[in-house]
Amino acid sequence: MRVVVAIDGPAAAGKSTVAKLVAKQLGYTYIDTGAMYRAFTWYCMEKGLDCQNHDECIKLIDEVTIKLKADGTVLCNDIDITRAIREPRVSSNVSYIASYKEIRLFLVDQQRLMAKEGSVIMDGRDIGTYVLPDADVKIFQIASVETRAIRRYDENISKGIPCTLDEIREDVRKRDYIDSHRDFAPLKCAEDAITLDTSDMSIEEVVNAIIDIINKKISEKK
Ligand code: DC
């Protein structure tokens, strides 16, 4: 049976860490939609554009090709930007790019095509509400601002990406606001999603909880 899992939630809630592990354990394909918005942002910045300039940024749609490889590598026009898209300068601009409807439609088309292949687990902000409204399982993964800021800070430091905790906390707050207040496909919990507050949960506990939810849904459908 083909299974489609949507995981949404605010910035740095640990969605991608958990989704990758669940995908590995269940043999599903993991699709990181945030990486696609980040790749587009990186490209705008490479071209020297101000990411708050909607009209200039959307002109790049025709020249951007984004590929997500199975090993997690992210390519933009065949350049490996896997590490570059995690830099704070990209994180602090990505919410502007993700608020432009034209760019969202361009990337959502690709996300829907990717979701047609086998069982998938896709994470983002609008997967359960807009990209894949018929997903079999919808999870809304949340955590407090402080927990998320510390997690993202630790992750950056372990990857050698320089940052401060204050900078990350501010960025998380700013992105929460922009992502949930944009007009088109904002961050919100789907009516049929299960909310998982991971503030006091370990990664392993979250992975196990999600696998339990998936297995329960599968047995209900049989
Ligand atoms: O999950 P992330 O932090 O890598 O996502 C980067 C940004 O992309 C985030 O601030 C909001 C945006 N995003 C979005 O609007 N819709 C998605 N499906 C995924 C990410």
C-alpha cells in the first residue's frame, strides 16, 4: 500500500530530522520542501537581488532548476548548495521568498509530482493543507520558541555554521510570524492533522510516536 505522510510545523521544530529517520525506518522517500524555498532564496542572493523585492525575484522562476537527490544533496542549476542553504543569511531571507505566490506555485507543482512516486514523507508548512490535502497521515509538529532556537543553534554549530543563539531565536520568531501571516498557503494546522508538541520529547520518542500514528492509520485503512 502506498502511503503519503505530511509533516508541517514552524521553523526548527525538528521536522526534517524526524522525517528523515521515519523515512529510513519505513523505506519511504523523504522530501524536504523547505530546501526548495531555501534553494530559490540562495539563487536570488547569488544574483545580488533583494529578497524583499517581489517583482525582481519572481523573474528568476524561468531560470531556476532545483533538484533534491536521495542522499540529501540539494542542487540548484547543477551547483551543490546543500550546505549553503543552511547559512543564517539564507534562513533570514527565505520567508520573504516563500511568501511569493508565483514562486510557491512553481515549487508546489514539482512537490506534487515528486509525491506521486511510491510512499513518501514530505515536510514543510502547507503540505497537509495545500500541497497534499489528501495525505493519509498529517502531523503538525510544534515546540516552544526556546527549544527550537536551541536545537537549530546546536545543529548549526555541529555543522560548523557560525551563529549566535540570540540571532537564531530572533530568526525563528520572525519566520514564525511571516510564515503564518502570508496570504497564500500560510503555516497552519490542517483540521485533520494530529498535533505533536515535541518540546519535552527526544528525537527517538518523536520518531516512534510518528511511526505509531502511521501504523495505526494503515491498519484502519486495511
Ligand atoms: O523548513 P525550513 O526551515 O527549511 O523552511 C525554510 C522556509 O521555507 C520557512 O521559513 C518557510 C518556507 N517553507 C514554506 O513556506 N513552505 C513549505 N512547504 C516549506 C518551507
